[in-house]
Amino acid sequence: MQPQPTIRLSLPSKGRLESDSLDFLSAAGLRVFKPNPRQYQAEVPALPELGIIFQRPADIVVSVRQGSVDFGITGIDVLEEKRGDNGNIIVLHDTLGFGHCSLKLAVPESWSDVTDIPSLKKFASTFDRPLRVATKFPVLTERFLSQKDIPHTLISAEGTLETAPTLGYADIISDLVSSGQTLKDNRLRALPDGLVQPSQAALIANRKSLQTNPNALEMARRLLEYIEAHLRAKDNLLVIANMRGESPEALAQKLFAETSVGGLQGPTISPVIVRDAAQKWFSVSVVVRRDYLPRAITELRNIGGSGIIVSPVTYIFEEEPPRYKAMLAALK
Amino acid sequence: MQPQPTIRLSLPSKGRLESDSLDFLSAAGLRVFKPNPRQYQAEVPALPELGIIFQRPADIVVSVRQGSVDFGITGIDVLEEKRGDNGNIIVLHDTLGFGHCSLKLAVPESWSDVTDIPSLKKFASTFDRPLRVATKFPVLTERFLSQKDIPHTLISAEGTLETAPTLGYADIISDLVSSGQTLKDNRLRALPDGLVQPSQAALIANRKSLQTNPNALEMARRLLEYIEAHLRAKDNLLVIANMRGESPEALAQKLFAETSVGGLQGPTISPVIVRDAAQKWFSVSVVVRRDYLPRAITELRNIGGSGIIVSPVTYIFEEEPPRYKAMLAALK
Amino acid sequence: MQPQPTIRLSLPSKGRLESDSLDFLSAAGLRVFKPNPRQYQAEVPALPELGIIFQRPADIVVSVRQGSVDFGITGIDVLEEKRGDNGNIIVLHDTLGFGHCSLKLAVPESWSDVTDIPSLKKFASTFDRPLRVATKFPVLTERFLSQKDIPHTLISAEGTLETAPTLGYADIISDLVSSGQTLKDNRLRALPDGLVQPSQAALIANRKSLQTNPNALEMARRLLEYIEAHLRAKDNLLVIANMRGESPEALAQKLFAETSVGGLQGPTISPVIVRDAAQKWFSVSVVVRRDYLPRAITELRNIGGSGIIVSPVTYIFEEEPPRYKAMLAALK
Amino acid sequence: MQPQPTIRLSLPSKGRLESDSLDFLSAAGLRVFKPNPRQYQAEVPALPELGIIFQRPADIVVSVRQGSVDFGITGIDVLEEKRGDNGNIIVLHDTLGFGHCSLKLAVPESWSDVTDIPSLKKFASTFDRPLRVATKFPVLTERFLSQKDIPHTLISAEGTLETAPTLGYADIISDLVSSGQTLKDNRLRALPDGLVQPSQAALIANRKSLQTNPNALEMARRLLEYIEAHLRAKDNLLVIANMRGESPEALAQKLFAETSVGGLQGPTISPVIVRDAAQKWFSVSVVVRRDYLPRAITELRNIGGSGIIVSPVTYIFEEEPPRYKAMLAALK
Amino acid sequence: MQPQPTIRLSLPSKGRLESDSLDFLSAAGLRVFKPNPRQYQAEVPALPELGIIFQRPADIVVSVRQGSVDFGITGIDVLEEKRGDNGNIIVLHDTLGFGHCSLKLAVPESWSDVTDIPSLKKFASTFDRPLRVATKFPVLTERFLSQKDIPHTLISAEGTLETAPTLGYADIISDLVSSGQTLKDNRLRALPDGLVQPSQAALIANRKSLQTNPNALEMARRLLEYIEAHLRAKDNLLVIANMRGESPEALAQKLFAETSVGGLQGPTISPVIVRDAAQKWFSVSVVVRRDYLPRAITELRNIGGSGIIVSPVTYIFEEEPPRYKAMLAALK
Amino acid sequence: MQPQPTIRLSLPSKGRLESDSLDFLSAAGLRVFKPNPRQYQAEVPALPELGIIFQRPADIVVSVRQGSVDFGITGIDVLEEKRGDNGNIIVLHDTLGFGHCSLKLAVPESWSDVTDIPSLKKFASTFDRPLRVATKFPVLTERFLSQKDIPHTLISAEGTLETAPTLGYADIISDLVSSGQTLKDNRLRALPDGLVQPSQAALIANRKSLQTNPNALEMARRLLEYIEAHLRAKDNLLVIANMRGESPEALAQKLFAETSVGGLQGPTISPVIVRDAAQKWFSVSVVVRRDYLPRAITELRNIGGSGIIVSPVTYIFEEEPPRYKAMLAALK
């Protein structure tokens, strides 16, 4: 019999954010096992004490705030809209690298004089009533428009906001934008300085749970450990090159002279035994950032590297995860 | 070139309520033509002045209230939740016969002592805090619980409410129920006297539009005319029987003696010419309610009917539609 | 509160047979209302005492035989395979007109010498072992092959039988065939005289239930009444033609002289009032079989018919349904 | 055993045009039975001699032109593009009422000076090369542009033409347009006088087949008979009203005075027997065009009609179908 | 031209078991290539002599028993139900790690006195007839109930067994359970000691084929080699840490003192050349079990490890696969 | 703000070829990010200067030929059909390893005398008209049949060619074949020497773009670098074995004596520190071709290897990619 889960993590229950969360956790070594697609509960075999719950992103914020679940992965957009101000929610990681979108102000394309917030403000002042703004994020939009000092009425809606200006029940919208295609399809244009809230997926926790439940605190450490090691690994590759050289030290000097392949601590160097015993070859291993790979290959070739093998990396662990330390500080 | 639509009717934009609305209008002779599945606008070829817009049910209520659309078909549940109290919305027809559901209070199955509202009240009084009620309908639920004098806290949620008691962030729920299967799957039980709001689809209109725009008023008459004639026809069938008799009047007397086939005004009777000229046969036509059909067949057989043909009816028009008269009264 | 269903009818739970059964009942005026697609129970609003259950076709036969349900619609193929010989099942209607298929013997296309049962028998006698026949219908196949006196071994299988000869675990198959395309795709050929069992959907009942439960007996009468009236109506149309003539009787004589439009009892004839009062016109109504329609139109034109209108018919009721009488006789 | 089909009708093999063709034939009483969704052949139970084949719309034109099939339903767009000039194809019906679209010239929205063909011509003359026009209809587009005397190069493409101007491999497009939404999504604008070819579904036949095969000629008559009777019926309803009056003739005079309910030949009038024998009531039947229904109801009410029943009509047959006569003339 | 497959492996033809089998083989380096989704045959490019066949799980057991295929992957549940007792089937691997489920006895939730097999037996003894048990596994269920000495009647069914107690045609069921949710949805409860048969996917073979066909024997060795190496690798990761130390031997001693990172044979140790030549760093590689990873990271940090890289492992080969040796023994 | 893409790569816009192209690029480290499934444009985050466009395979050839896009991945079949003869297209890589199919001549199965091209020619000479060949590839088919000196007429078609011989509008077909199942379903047979054009996916470029745009040339180098390193890696694995030995050199000699594990440059050898200090163990790393893996494992075991770990390889870079050099030569 497996131990019963006692700590709860809420995940988004539908759409792209659900599949991206599951893919992210799986890639981080925390595959979620959902025995029944109709069920709202699941398990993580690698963390038997952790129970998974599926909820709508906004409900996740509410549940973590109330403490009925300990952890949640949700969007920063709904987090900021719903977190309230009682400090019950602590953000453990706010750049999980998926679920990117932006809450933006968008105006009809036909408003050719409106190109930024100041010109919007000027244009709206010609109306005989406040600017009508349709949104699903009244808290954030209210705050933004008040800061910009634009008189407005908010219109709450549930469905496709983009049609509101065409249908005439709002003048502009404050809505989530990812590629911008839907805005374009509906003849709207986002204002470049109209970014109300940038967003991506974040890991959040209930503050009290971390303060009072040592198991929850240990779970936070584990989750951050896995997530940070995975995120670091995702951007790196293990590069192994064969190189001819006089000695390991001589090779290392050549490598140190190049910018992409110096390595954190220095390269690992092992002998390669070749048929022609007169030659001295070494195998050089070094971790390289994925986006520097083309440069690294060029540099290695420049100093005589050949037969370069590149392998994937699953995790890179450093000292205690910095975000875990940040969390401990925040909990005090 | 077709005339441009100038009157707007909003329909539900997704799920069962969308397809049921489209089926209903089509059966009433008002087929909606949507040139593009991705579009939120459509036309009704039989009513070229009418433009169709697709919105979420709750947004329909907001749009009709504000007057950005003239008419809407939506659920009574969201209508009552969102209509506000300024009298801007007038209900033209509240029994369209589809989209049935009920907003009900449901408690965990395990609360064996709670079988109705009084026992719920008693049980809740043993808590050291108000009853926590999760709902998507805070206005209606607030009104209901206050009338019943039950201390409570409302918890707003977006997703699957039924899991709230299991997850522990609410004690009971106030949620839409159609078959009750989902409640059962989640180990909840609706209270027999916990009906917060019964609901089905309704046709609503913006009061000011009807008062100031004669075209909108005429459209209201047309919509009600078609809808009432269709609803009346749906429940009736045209029954034609061959009967032997001395005279039309003699046959009519026999029919008047039976309860199901007397007809509104009396039966239509035409001669049937048979090969054996000595016999006198007549064809008797009468409109019969669909659910009385088996009884009508038996009665017709009893008085000598045979070769009974039953045909469908598309519309039954009576005098001016009563709901149109009711509307005119309400507009004054 | 609706009355609780007390009589049970089982319908096929998946695939084409399910949708065809639901369409058939709906067309017969007995629409099935399934509140939840995941549920195995449903209702028929027109017959509140009737509860619907969804089962696999073979399980329907078992349930009706055991009496845990009163009525069932299933295929004659599984009925004959599973009905047993205790006489518990009574067949109320065996030509519902959908779900047609045939259980047939099929041999590899490459067996060019095998063109019928006798040549199959001859060919099989050259084997040094009995003919291996894969089937999901061992009872019917056993009976058929024994009658034909062909030595054989039956091989029971669950999946795609058509691949068995290719995979080599059977020589021929005894399988359900509808269009024959699947046989062709798998290089098999049905034998023209290898028809083990023809099949279509049938309505069956538990004998004891009909004998002891008057409600079940009355339900049987209703079901047969609706089904027979619907099946009769499906094949007929109501034809109304305007014709000039001296008198109704004169017109009737012309009609009697034509073969397709004589009518059962004779045509219904009503006067048509035309602008030119000198002409005498009549409207002639007659029920015509759908497949005789083109001929009927030609005949009506021949004798002066014009402006011919054709209308659909929902039911045609005759005297007591003959199958009901047959059932009563079988119950004694 | 059914008779083997000997006459062939090709239908579109995919997309909206396939389902619309099947729906159209079914509504006309010619349901197509396709035993296997993967098969390219089907039958029409009501016309056993007719075999159905499914092909791409353009291949249908080629097959009818070559005579490998006798009849086809396809779009006028591909018909005109591919029919060639040898007169092998004869068009039996060119307004089947579905599959509407238009082949149109569309220019980038940003070409603000180009609003019609003349301004397009002027603008194109400022280029240092002919106008590049992407199209899937080179024959029709070539003809249109030559008539308009616009120098051009045609660019044949297979996929989404609308992206060609954005991608830069054409300046404008000549493409099929139904709702115009796709043009709009791609920032293109159709020119009002740029209609290259209007289109809807048409019934075509091979001329030689009709001239030499009497069975094909008879099939043409049947198809046209069914199709015309169905199209006429689709737009009409049978209206039956109860009216009080002195005599049938008196009622008829009232009806003749109204414009919508006069009827073709005059109304059919039958007596209605009412309980109060002192009153004289009649049932009046008349066929009314569907789009005149609201007016007809008003008129009937004006002259005392009540209890108005409206029934559907399946077919309206008139004299020999005019299009059949037109065909016979064209065959000579 | 590829060599023709001469050895056959049957895989499950539908549902989760099919996709899990394909994923498992693919992860083991034996990707199955199915040129056509409608086909029942496929190839494994890495093993050209192996032909893949898709069958229902129960048909796989029959085919392997008969010898028409050499190998099969199927569930232990159907294997035990259908394997018969002639010893034709030999099980090569019975813990492939997917397709887990259990054949269990389940009783209605309402039977509150029945909590285990003894109380079931007691309760059943109060019936006036044997306990009726619905199942699709009569052989295994018969054996289990007989061992437990419970009088019973088996009821064979094809469809959704879980509804049998509600419908009343059985008292309890013996059915496959994975998550238990379906039982719960149907108000049933599995008995803790009612486990009739645990199951997961297994690799089976025809004994005679292995005894007489050397190619089949070699294929068995290959399949087991790949499968075992894959299963071993799945649970391990390659961990590479940089560590400062006096010498490789000194580092090794530290590692040996820790429980998770000692390695099988000992760690691989290579020098790391750092910029500061005064420091001596080494790279330590060791294979660690995936579920010990967090502990291993902690231990490595404790003894000075940093920059810890974790890489995936595709296979781990040991000596001859133990299961292959077991098979050879069983074949004698 | 990201740099704007200035170089364009067209990918197939639908079906298997689209998903295979995206999978291929992703596996090569060039994941394509498509913000909106409805959009025809996308990005490659790893190559920000590269813009992706989705087009039909044939349109890709046209676009690259015209120069409106710089690079394309498409099938060799449409490339050869549409490339024209002006030398505008240069093929950078013609064996990307996916999208395999063949353009082949296929004849009806019933033509038993036709088994190859010569017998086809002989059979066709008995016709009184040229052989009618249906195809979507007129250029390639024309060329092939002319080379074979077979008199013919080409029939262009759009849809399912395989039905043309059955429908009678062609005698044989020249069509794309992958598994051959569709031919078989339609009773056709490919001729073994009737291979008109073999095909798989290829990377092509516009010659002029490479000659005049240094950024395009650099992009060509990068694409080839990634693609070649990926293709090389796909077929290899990194094998690490622990072996006992006297010295690295002694172990290397043993390895050199085996054929599969010699390595390119020689194996990498590192010491393994074991608990029993008297033993000398080494870790030997070598890259092995995937299809030689079983042999390599056997050889390593033969010379004392144990605990053999196999890891995946992402890229193998050699000197400058040979295809890049070939391209440079071709550009001169």
C-alpha cells in the first residue's frame, strides 16, 4: 500500500496550460499519473506524499489563498488579479518558462490617432462619458487605468472580449494577448505602452502551510530542487570532443582562451587511446549553453577538436537552490 | 444586395444551449445561417433585418440590459443573476421549452441528518463559523439563503464546483443541476426544498429599444408569432380518418361525444367516393394533441374510423399571440 | 414529480445499432431522452412508465431471457445465438427495418475451386484435418455446418475475424457481413449459399412478464401500435391533386381506372372554388406508396390532374395491430 | 437480388459540397445509401438503376465530359473552368440552391486607390511588369482579365491563395469567396466589379449518353421531376384555416380579394361541422409561399380565419418539368 | 529489398494497451512502423525478421497457444483465463511495467455487512439461491470462488458489468479494476481480499516454436536483451559531479562511505583542469537509481560535489539476461 | 524586441509531411514555434532571423523557384515535377530520412499478362487507342513513358486516382505509393520496374538568394550543420562499459581487435576506482552505430566488459559539413 498523499498541489484543469504544466513536470522528472481522465485528482509516483488536484487557474489562487491546497501552478495574470492583500500566498517560482501571455489594452484599428497611452487619454477626453473598457481582469485594469489617470467605466464580460467594440458595448478592451492574431482578426491594435500585466506560469504556496507543516516545507524544497535543476539543464548540452594535444593542461589553456567552452569549473579531460600510439589524444567534456552551441562548435574546431559528440542533460544541480533560500527568508 | 440587418438578436455561443437554440429557431422556421464557424455573427434568411450575434449566456444579459443588442435568448438562471434592478430587460417568452436546469443547494451525501432546509439550518448552527457555500450565482444564492435565514459565507468559483466539499474549501454548493448524475458522481445530494432558481431558455428584449424603435417592436411581434405558432404545433398532430356514416352531421355528433377528437371548432368533413356506390363514406380531419393520440385512435376506432392517417403540423396560428399583447401592456 | 418507470426496455449501447434504434424510436414518436451521455439509463417522455437501459446486443438477449428487463431491441443474429431453448423470449416484431446484416461463410479468394457449399465440402475433404472455422457465433455456425454435414473445428475469436485465414489460425470464417467491403479488403469471398443467418433489428419481450404483468402487456400493445403505424406511414405519402370534372363520382371513376391511385377506401374529394365560376374543379386526396409515386404522378396527369401537392405522413393506423393479435395468440 | 446499376451519377467526394449534395438529394426523396464510409460508390434505393460515384468536383467535370459517368452534381465554377469547348456536357439544372460561392478578384486592403477594375488597371500600369495574379482557375481568370484588357501573368497555386500577396509571390488573387471572412483575415478586399464567375451546384450530363441511351434519358426525366418538385415544395407551405361564411363561393370571393392566399387554381373548401348547428363554418386549404406566410396569416385573420394550421409539403408537381423540355430541345 | 519477416509478434489491437505497448517497444529501441493505420500488420525496422500483428488481447493468447504466432504481448488476466493447460505457452517476461489492473470481486456499497470474503460467504448463505456473479472471466472467477467455497452461479456478459447489480441480473461482479473510479460511480465496492487475479502486460511465446526454430530462439534472446536493458535503464540516471580532492582514491573512499553513490563497480573518475592550477578537481561519474536521486544529490554535496550534471540512460546491459537463462531452463 | 526574421523557410502545410517536418526540425534542435494553429507563419526560437511559412508541397517548389522564399522542405516528387529547367533551385540535402514514397505505374490486378514494363507495352499495343494513364504528375510520367516508348494519353486528375480504372476513365495510373495497401484495396498492382520517381523530403534553396545574400548563405551553413549533426547522431549511441585491464593501452588493443567497438579515433578510457584496490578497472567510452549495438554488446562482453551503459546522442559534429562544401561548389 502506498503512503497516502498529505500535501496538495493544484494544476490547471484545461487547455494549453494544463498540458504545458503536465509536460513541464514530466520533463522535470515529476510525471503526473492520472488514472482516469474524468477524475480531478492524480498522483506523482516520484513524490508519493503529493496529491494533485485539477482546478481552473483562478480557483487555484483562491484555494491556495484559503489553504485548502498547499501549492499551485497557475498564471501570474490570475494570481495578481485574485491574490488579495492578506499575504497568504507566497510565490516560490515566477518564471517557469511556459504559459506566456500579456494583459494588454487594445483599441480599434480605426482609431488612427491613438498610438499610445497619452494619445488614448487625449482621445478619450473628447467623449462625453468615461471610456468604457471591457475586461475579465477588473482589479488589474482598474489599478492600471487609475495610475494612468484615465477616466473609465469597467464592463465585466465572460466570453470573447475582442468583439465588444464591434458590438458596441465597450470602446476598448483589456485582454490577454499571446500571438496577437486574434486582436488582428477583430481589427484591434494593442498599445505598445498598454501592458497591464505580463504573465507566465508560476509556482505558489500557502504561507501558513509552509510555516506550520514541516512536510510542506520539505516538499517546497524538493519541488524547487527538481524545477531549478531541470530549468538549468534545459538550456545546456554536454559537449564531448576529441582533441590532439601535448597534455591535459595544454589543452585546457587553449579552451580557456575561447569564450564559449571554458566551462564552469574547467573541462573534464580523459585520455583517448588511438591506434597510432605516437599521437596523444584526449577527450574533453564541457557543458555548453544551448544557444552558444554553434559558436562552441566553431571554437572547438579552431583549436583542433573533431568527432564532437553532443548529449542531452536531464538536470544540473548547483548548491542549495537559490529560490529555496529566498523562500526561507520570506517565511520569516 | 440584401438589406443590412438593423435589429440584433444574441444567441448562446457554445455548448448544448447553442445547438438547442439553433435547432429551436430552425424548427420555428427561422433557420440561422452562419457563413463561417469561426464567426460570431450570422443571419436569418427569413428575417433579413435581423442580425444574429453569438455571446456567452451571461454576456447576453449584459448586452440586452445595456441595449447594445435588442433581443436575446438565454437561460433564466443567468438572467435572474445578472438582470439588475433597473427594469431595462423585458421578458417576452419564458418557457421556450429547452435548456432546462435548476440551481439547487447540494450537501455531502455523508450528512445523513440533513434532509431539507430546516435540518440544514440546524446542522449549520453547530458549526463555529458560518456555512461556506461555493457558487457561481452569488446574487441568487445570497437572496435564497437570506430568506431562509441561514448564516453563510459565499465562495465564488469558476470551475467544477462539485469538488469543492471534497477539496474542503466549501461545505456545500449552490450549483446548476440537470440530471443529477454529476452530483451523484461527486457524492453530493440535492435538497428537495433547496431549489434556488428553476431555469429554461427565455426570449428577452431591451425595453427602451421596443419603446422607441418601431422596427424592433414589429420584430418582437414576428418572433413571438413564429415561436408561439411553432410551440403550439409541436404538441399537435393532424389526424384524418375515413368513416362510414349517414351524413356529415351524424358523424359530427358521434365525434362530439368523444373527449379527444371533438376538435376546436368541430371536425372538417369531406366525402370519400368508394367503388360500392351504396356506401356513404366521409373523410374526417381533426387536430389532436400529441399526448392524447393513443386515446384519440381508440375513440375513432370505437365510432367506426379506419385507415387513420396522421400528419405533422408546422405551425398553428391563433388570434394575435397572447404574449405579444402581454408585452404591449408591459411596455406602457 | 413524474411517475417512476416500472417497465424496462433495453437498447443497444453502442455503434450504429444504438443510433439507428434511437432514430427509429424517435421517428415513431417515442423519442428517448438521455440526460447524460455517460449514463446507461434513459427515459421516453411519451411513455413515462417505460425505463430505458443501454446494454450490449448480446447482453440484451440474456437480460430479456432472465426477465431482468421486459423488452429489448436487438439483432436477430445475437438473438438466435443466445436465446436458448427454454421459450422465455417472445419475438414481438422481427422486421424493424434497420440493422440489416448477414452471418455468412466466407472463404479465401484464392480458393478458386470453392464456389458454393458442395464445392467447399469437397475441397475440405482433401484436408487431413477438419475444416477450421473462426466465428463469434458458435451456436449458429455449428448448427449450419452440421446440417451441411461438413466436418469442422470451431475457433472462437473476439476481434477482427477477417484476418484469421491470412494469419493462418483458421481456414474460413463465419462472420457478419453488411456491404462486403471488409471481406473484399481481406481477400475473402462469401459463398452464395453460405447464409448462416439473416438479421435485422427485432423487438423482443420476456414471456412471463407479458403473462403476469398487465402493465407490460399494455406496453406491448402501445409499442406495437406506434411501431406498426410508423412503419406503414414511412412507405406512404399523401397526394393531393386539383382536377377538373363533372362530379366527384365521375372523377372517382377515372381514378379507379388507374392502378396506383385508387386508394384504400376510395379518394377524398372536395370542391375547389375557382375564379371562373363556369369551371368545376375538385381537390382529390389519396394515399400513395412512396415507390409508386412517379407512376401515380403520371397517372394523375393522364386524367387531368395538375398542381399536385405531396405531403408527409407520420402514422397510418389500421385496425388492431396484427402483430399484437399474433402476440396474444402466442402467449396462450 | 437488386438490379445492377447501369447509369452513373458522380457526387462531390468531400467537404461541405458532399454533405450538402447528400442532404439535397435526401430531401428530394433520393436518399443515398453508402454502405461503407471508405467506399467511393453508393446506391440510391429509390432509383435502383442509378449508381453513385464520389469524386473531386473538378474530376466530375472531366468524367462527365469523357462520358465515363452519365450525370454529375458539381459547382459551376469548376464546370466553367474545365468543361472545354467540345459541347460534350449539357447542363440540366444550374440553380440547385446550395454550394453558393463566387470567383472574385481581391486586392490588398492597403491598395487604397484601387476600388474597382478601372482603378486596378490604372494602378497596375504603374508597375514595370505585368500584374501577377495567383489563382486556381487559370481559364476563367485569363478570360476575365483579357476582356478587361489588363496585362497580367497568372501564377498557379494549390494551397491557401490568400497568403500569396503577403508572401510576395503574387500581387492580387482570383479566388473563391463565400462569406469574405477569410479575405478579411488576410487583409484582402474583393473588388465589387471583380466577379469572375458566380457559382452554385449544378446537375450536368453527358450529351452523347442522353442521345444514345434511352435509360439515361428516362433517368434525366426522373431526376429533374424529383428535383423540380422538391425545389418548388421547399418554398411553400400548406395552410388550412377554419372560416365562417355563407357559402364556399362567398368565402372564395373574400380570398380572391387578398393577394397572398388566392391560390393557383383557387382554394379547396370543405365544410366544418360545429356543435352550434346555426353557424356555417368551412375549412379552407391553400398553398402559400413560405416567405409570404406572415402576410398570408394577417390576410386570413382579416377575413375571419382562425385556428390556422400550417403543414409541410414534400413535393409540388406541375406539368412536365420545364427543364426536361429544355433539355430535350437542347439535345436535338 | 528488405528480408521478409519470418517470426511473428502479436500486439494488442486497441485502446490504452495498444498505445502503451507501442510506447514501451519504442522506448526499448524497437519502434513499430505501421505504414497504414487501417492495417493489422506492421514492421520493426530494427528487427527486420520480425513481423507485427495486431489482435485483441484474448485472441493473442489463442494465437500463441496454437502457434500461428510465435510471440505475444498481452495482459496476464486474459493469459490466465485462456492459456489452457497443455503447456503450449511459455511466459518470457511477466513484469513489463504497464497495463496494470486487477480482477476483483466487488459488491454493492449498500451491503454494509459485507467487508471481506468471509462476511460475503456468510451473507450469501442467507439467500435461497446461489450467489449470482457476473463476469467476463469465468475460468478465473470459478477457480477463485471454488477455493473460497462460496456457492455461486456465473453469469457471462459482454458489456458494462458494473451495472449488473443495479439492473438486477447479478448480485455481485468479478471485474477488472484500475483506478476504482468506475466501481465508485456505480456504487460498488471491491473487497480487500477479493483479488482474483493481479495483472500487467507480459511477453509470451509458443513453446514449440522456441524448441524447433533457432531463429525464434535467437529472437527471444534479442527481445529479452533489449527489454531488460531498457527496463533497467528506465530506473537509473547517470550522475556526473565535479569534486575537489587529493586523489581519485581519496575521492572514492568518500563516495564509498555514502550509501547512494557508491556505484556498482565504483565511480569513474577523470581529472578536471581548472584555471587555478593549485587546485585539484576531478569529475566523478556514477549511475544512480532514479528514486534515490534526491538522496544522492544531498550526499554528493555533503562530500564537496558541485556542478552536478544528470544525464539520461537508454540501456543498461548486464551479463546474459537472467530471464533468457530462465527461458532456456524452462524449454528443456 | 526580437530581431525581425529576414530569411524564409517554407514547410509543408498539412498532413503527415507537416508533422514529420516539424518533428524532424525539433529533433535537430530547431523547434518551430507556431503561436496560432490557424496561422501560416511561425518562428524558430533558436534561429531568430529565420521566418517559417507553411505552404502546400507543390507551392513550396514554386515559391523557392521564384525566390519569394529562400529555403524549403518538400518532397522530391513535387520538386522534380515542378522545378522547371531554369536552374533556380539548388538542392541542399536530398535524404532527410522522412516522407518516403514512390511515384509508380500501377495496372489492374486482372491484367494477369502484364508483369513488367515490356509486357505492359506489348499488351497496350493490342488496344486500338493509346494507353490512357491517369496521374497528378504529368511531367514525370510523360518523361518516363516516352523513355519507355509506350504510346499514351495522360489524364490529369485531382482526387483518388486509384478508382480511375474501375470507373473506366483511365486504363492505368501513375501515382504515389507508400505502403501499397491503397493499391491493393482498389485491385491494382504496381509494376516492379515501373518506378517513375522515388521520393523523400529534401531541403532546397533559391540559387540567387544564396549567391547574393550573405545572411542566406550563413543560414544555409547553419541549417546543414544542425541537420547533418542530427542525422549522424540519430544513428549512433554512446556506449560506456566498465572493464578490468592491465592498462588503458592493453584495453585499447583488445577493443581494436573487435570490429564494432573500435571507435573513430579510439576509445576514451578513464580509471574506475573500486573498493578492492588490487583490481584495476577502467571505464571505456565509445560511439557505436545503433544497428551494430547488439553485436557491440556481445563483443564488449567477450573482452570482459560489464555494467554497460548506453546513452543517447543529440548531435555528432564532424569537420565542415560535406554538403555545405558541395553547395559552395555548386554555387560557383
